[in-house]
Amino acid sequence: MIRLQYVLWMLGLVLIMAGLLGVRDRTNSRRWTTGGFWFLLGLLVMLGDLLPPALVGAVVLLLALIAGLGGVKGSSHQSDSSTTGGSDSRRERARRLGHWLLFPALLIPVLTLVGVLGLSRLRVGGRSLLEGGQALTLVSLGVACLGALAAALLVTRESPTRVPHEGRRLLDAIGWAALLPLLLAVLGQVFAAAGVGSAVASLVARLPLESRIAAVLAYGLGMASFTMIMGNAFAAFPVITLGIGIPVLIELHGANPAVLGAVGMLTGYCGTLMTPMAANFNIVPAALLELPDQHAVIKAQIPTALLLLAANLVLMYVLAFE
Amino acid sequence: MSLWPLLGLAVVVLGFALRANPLLVVAVSSVVTGLAAKLPILKLLAMLGEAFLKNRILLLFVLTLPVIGLLERHGLREHATRWIASMRAVTASRLLTLYLTLRQLTATVGLTSLAGHAQTVRPLLAPMTEAAAEKVHGPLPEASRLRLRALCAATDNVGLFFGEDLFLAFGAVLLIQAFFQNNGIQLQPLQIAVWGIPTAVCAFLIHAGRLWQLEARLRREASLASAKPTVLPRVSTDSGSGPRDQ
């Protein structure tokens, strides 16, 4: 059976190789810290289960320190682009390969879908081909990337030794932002364990909210703001709904819980659009698109988010109290 | 009820306001929160480690990078650009609106993995949209081009967020149901998903409305650029140096 563990090993391998190549790159003034960062991250991903959790935690803090103090710097990759001949050579290759270039890229979502929808039931030698349950989508994604990689090698007739270099090139483009979503998830668990949620709920419960409008505003704005602080609406939802939603809106004013739940969560999403804490949606894409302003995606989203927030507050007021 | 753990929240808010490096801010906040909650250091480190291991899957997008990198080296973005240039009646605004529609609809039926920032926006949507804009308006100023790229990523997020909450088996719907169940209120997933529809429609109208005004804005920005005596140089399609350090 193809387990999630194998996919994690693949992931760790990609990171470790990026680390090794990074250390060897003499054009990079920070090659040891950069290479070391990716290498350690890859080690943790691959072998973390075998290490004592406290050690893993310490290394995670070390990684955050290295990256936070500017230790992760991408090289200029001059040597790579010169061997391809630069953008003219790329245009020539693009002309030759045409739509075949799209085919491996599209294989990623297609194979993931195939895995999730179909292969889950396939059995080989009496056991399932893919690990089931929640891991299914992730295992399918892993297998899909492998398949797409094989297709890409076939289409471009490139040597497999090129692969780690290209992976490293894109990783360098993203830089330390790659670790941010993971670190934020870790922070979320620390918050939960420390009781931050209940502390906020107790503060919020002290607000005077007799009028329906005040209650709706408090709930909606509370969801959006707390989502902006926590970085994801799932973490904010239980806290704010427990603090304002249930006692004030549902019990005091008789709101419909289904409406409150749905529109409330979506109001939280408006917050997600505006916060750097939602790193995998806002910060990592800015790095992926090589935008000098790491908040550029957030700035592009703010008008939509604010207008939608206002619309949601109105929807909540109108729909929840039929 | 101890309010000391809220110090960690304050660190986060302060850190982001002061534009400190986010990784440092989050790491410091974890430690501060743990200490404020009187957790012993070893226990805090173990908690960090376990949370890391549990959330490793958030790095899985990295597996798409070698494939995309390899294809880019052989001109994936150039091909996407050329394809757009050969089409008639394609504009940045229409392209993004089409993408928004497809993204939102496919997310509604649960096909959220069909697109994404690494596999769709960077290699395909962004170069195609820039090409379409320059085809219609001529060379754009640097700031304008970067804003357009950011808008591509923004469009992906809006389409995803406000489509996936309508999907019955989606985590958000189930989370809401489980939460209310724990508090004595029974709801069906369908009830919850249905009330997401008004917001989804509003999200589409609002964002598509902004995209409708995009062409006028690009026209304005392009004419400002051509009023200048020199045309600004193109940003190379080679990799940059990642997010600027604070």
C-alpha cells in the first residue's frame, strides 16, 4: 500500500537535495545557512517521527531563527539560466514543444482526482493500492506529482539529474515563506493548549450587546478580526461563536443557527483575505509570483474583502431572524 | 480565567504591525504564549515538535515545484504567453473573470485540487493575464504589471474560498455542524451549505465587478507609461530573490 509516509519521504528528499545543492552553490554568500535550512527541514519532514518531539520542537525554533534573521537567501541562479541560453532559448523550446508543455502540468490535478475518485478502491495483491481515509487526497497528490514528473521528463527529454536543480530554483524563489504556514499551524496549537480561545471568549462575553444590530456587528467584526489574528477562520469560529454567537445572537435574539454558522464562517473568510497570518494563501503566493511587496496579494484582496464583509453583515442581519 | 496567554496574541499583532519577519514573530509568540501559560520548557518544545509533525502535510505543495520548474525551464510560461497572444478578443479582465467562474464552480463540487498557486497561477494564469493585458494596452509600467500579477493570485483565493464552503463534505461545513452539536444544537450539513449561497453570489458579483473595471484602469496606467519618453525594461522571467527581508 502506498502510504502517506512514503509521500512524506519524497517531500523530505526534495528538501534535503535542495539543501545539499544550496550548500554547494558558491555564488551564494549565505550558502551554509540557506542549505542548512532546507536540509534540516527535509530531515525533520522525513525522519521527524523517529526523534524525540522536544528535539523536533527545538530544531523548528532554530529554523525560524535562521530564516527570521535573514539566513535563507536565494542565489541569483546565473549559472542555471546561462546553460539554458536564457529566455530566447526558452522561447525556441516553447515553440517546439507547444501544448505538450501543458500536458504534464495538467496531469497533477487530473491524477489527483483519479486517485481520490477511482484508485481508492483498487486492490493489488489483496491490499488497497492507496492509503485510505483522510490521507487519500494527500497520497493521490504525491503519486500525481510523481506521474507528472515522469511525463515532464518524457516531454522535455531532460535528464533526471536536472530535477533537483529546478526544484531548488523554485524553492529559493519562495524562500523562508515556505515554512510560515506550518509555523502558524504550530502556533495555533500552542494557542489552543494555552487557553487563548477561552480567554478571548471571556473578554468578548463582557460586551454590552442588547440591540440586534450591535450583536450582529460584534459577531461579524469579531469573526473577521479574530480570523485576521489567528490566520484562519476555523480557529476563530468556535471562540467567537461561543462568546457572542450562541449566548447573544441565538439565545437572546433568536437567530437561526444554520444561517449564523454559514454566514459567520464566511465573514471569517473575509478576514482571511486580509491577513498575513494566512500565509499559504497570501504570503507564499506573493513569493511564488516573485512580487517584491510580500503584501501585494493582500492589497489586491482588500477591496473585495471589505465590500464582502459589509455584504455579509447585511445578509446576517436580514437572513438570520426570519 | 487567566488572561496572560493573550500576551502571545499581542506579540503577533505587534510583530506584524512593526513589519518584523513573520517567522520570528510567530516563533517568539509561541514561546511567549507557552511561558505565559506556565508550561514547562520541555513540554512546550515537545508540543511544538508534535504540532510540527502533525502539520507537515502543509508543505506538500513543494512536491509540485520540481515538475513546474522543469516545465518552466523549457518555456512553459513563454508558451502560455504566446498562446494568449494568438487568441482574438482575449483581455486580462475576461481571462480573470473566466478563471474566477471556473475556480468557484469547481470548488463548489469539491474539486479544490484542480487549481492552485503553484500549479496554475504561477505557470499559467499570471503569464497569460500579463500577455493579454500587454496585447491590448501595450507595455505596462512595472508597478501596474506587479499589481496585475497580485490580482491573479487574489482571484484564485476569492474563487476558492467562496466556492468550497458550499461543498457538503468540506471541512468548514462539518466543523460548523460538529461545533453546534457539541453545544446542543443539531444541524444538517445541507442546511449549513445552503446558507453559503448568498455570500458566494455576492463574492462573485463584487470581485467580477472589480475585474470589469480592470480594463479601464489598465488603459489609464498604460497611457501614463507611454507618456514617458522611455519604455521601462521587462522583468526577466528568471527567478527572483524571494520576499524582501523586512
